[in-house]
Amino acid sequence: MPLQYALVHEWLTPKATGGSELVVQEILKHIDADLYALIDFESTNPDSYLFQRAIGTTFLQHLPFARNGVQKYLPLLPLAIEQLDLRAYDAIISSSHTVAKGVLTSPEQMHICYCHTPMRFAWELTFDYLRSNRIGQGLPGVLTRYLLHQMRQWDALSANRVDYFVANSQNTARRIWRCYRRPATVIYPPVDIERFPFVSEKQDFYLTVSRLVSYKQVSLIVRAFNQLKKPLVVIGTGPELAQIRNLAQSNVQVLGAQPNEVVEQYMAAAKAFVYAACEDFGIALVEAQACGTPIIAYGAGGALETVRSIWQHPDTGTGIFFSTQTEAALMEAIEKFEVYQKAFQPEWIRTHATQFAADVFSEKFLAFLHNSWQDRLTKNQSCSD
């Protein structure tokens, strides 16, 4: 008899279109699973692949302004995820970057968590979060610090509800160990390589595509290009959009949000893709490489796993790293890139990106599911003996 699967994700809204949502979409192509989330506004979205699908939700679905995101209800998220009744399923897969892994399960069920990251705002980005928000200052700041303390405690405790962790990168696996003291198997997330056109002849501009939030460091990129006077195109939207538009000089175009086809055209044509964030994986870096576009990236986090340094791999390098998140370090990397630009081979860059293709993810994830279930059966048999 086939296993009954439940797949749990944090939230499903038209604005949630990142790498974690791509993982959910790819899993659903191969596994007949019932889908659950804190909130769902995709099953009523005619443009979504989830349109008219039955999706289980929580009481947060009915709270004011939930459509625009449930982060404003942060203290309620652990309580809400624990209200999902999943007793009818043999196996639960959680796609988690905040609280999805905290669902309640029984000893008879298997729980696999595909962890995109432990809660960033509660762990390594705590002080950035406090500095960049008004609720991090004064008396509200004291209460916010206490709330984050409580969230860390719940997050670490809820990790015990997971039988097997999967991480989206070695970087995330290390953070899972640091936060939860749990090992994790690395399976890189799926990237739709075929969506991005390969172009060998590049135009004379640099590109960054990103959500415009503080930790993405887009303002740092803009300041560096202001000084270099080299052409830069910025695509993306977020809380820092107005600030970045005010910061940009005439050599920097800030286009805001753009349709997929426009993003793809710019990625394919750019002479290099610039990225200054420390990412858990960094799907945009792989998407740019799928176009044959070399990378200039901050040398930390997932970038070290998806980009091959031209210094270490002179014949097969796909990018250049800079060592600190400073304008000077980025400017130096850009100048070096222009010297060594002809050393990059667009065809090889595209080939390198294919190791992160969706079919590679599916093969490895399905094998992991099978092996985990067999491992669980073996352990249960040992206990009964």
C-alpha cells in the first residue's frame, strides 16, 4: 500500500516565489502529497500552479492582512503550525525556513525536514533585525529581544520533532548543526536551468537581481558602482527600493520588479552578475550561470558551493569572489574581473550550472525518501526484537 504523504510549507502567497517555493513545486511533481501551510492565497490565484488545489491552513488564514504575509503575527506562528492535524499520514515532509518543521507528529510517523535555513532573524541576523526595525529600539526593543529569545528556544526544541534533516547546502547543514546539533544530508534545491537562455556574447553592463532588503547588501553594490562609474542594472523590489533609487547615480539603472522574461533577458546579456549577500544557497547565482554569465560574489555561504573561483580553476572558473562586504573589496573584484574577463568560458559556465538542475534534485530527494523509510523500518524492527 503506498505511503500517505503530507507536505507542509510556511506560507503560500503570490509574493512568495523564492527557492523554497520551487522546492515545494518540484516535490509535488513526483509525490502525491496533501499540502498544508500557515496561510494559502495561491489556490485562489488563477496564475498559480496551485490554483483550485485543496490546501490545509491554520487560523492565521482569517486574520486581518494575512494575505500580505504572516510575519507580523510572529508570536503566533509556533502555535499556529502546531494546530495542523496530520495524524492521517505515514510520512510528513516539511519545507521549512521558519516554523514548518514544528508540526506535531506521532512516533509511528516519519518526519523529513527540507531545511532552507534555521530562522535567520532569530539566529545570525538577530542584531541586523533589531537595528533595522523600530521595534528593536527602546522599550519595544526589550520586548522584541525577549520574543526572539523565546523563538530560539522553540526553534531548537521543535528540531527534536524531525527524524531526518535535509539541507539546501553545506553552509545550511553547518548552521543546522550549530543551532540544533543535528546532522543533515545536503541535496541542492532545483533550478530550472532550461528557463534561462544561454548567450555567449555579452553586453557592456553588470547586473544584480535581488530582493531589496538590508542583508542582501544591494546598497553596497550601488555605492561601489557609483564610484567606478560603470554601468549597473538593478532588478528587484523590497523595503529599500526608494532608498536605492535615491542612492543610484546616472550609471545605475534601478528597474524595480520585472517580469520573468525581462529578468531572463538581462541575465543572459550581462557581462557579469554581481551579488554581495551571504546566502544559504543563492539560487540567483545558479540562474545567472545557466545563461553563461560569470559571477562576482561575496565569498561566503552558498556561493562557495555554486561558483567556481577563476583563481582556483583557471580553465573552468565561473566567477570571482571578494572577501569582505565592503565597497573597496567589491571594487577591487570588479577591476580584476575586467582584466580576466576573457578567461571565462560561457559554455563551461552553463555546463557547471546543470549540476543544480531540477531532475538532479528529484532523483536525489526521492532516493533519500526511500532510504529514510527503509532505515526507519529497520530501526523499528530492531526495537521490536
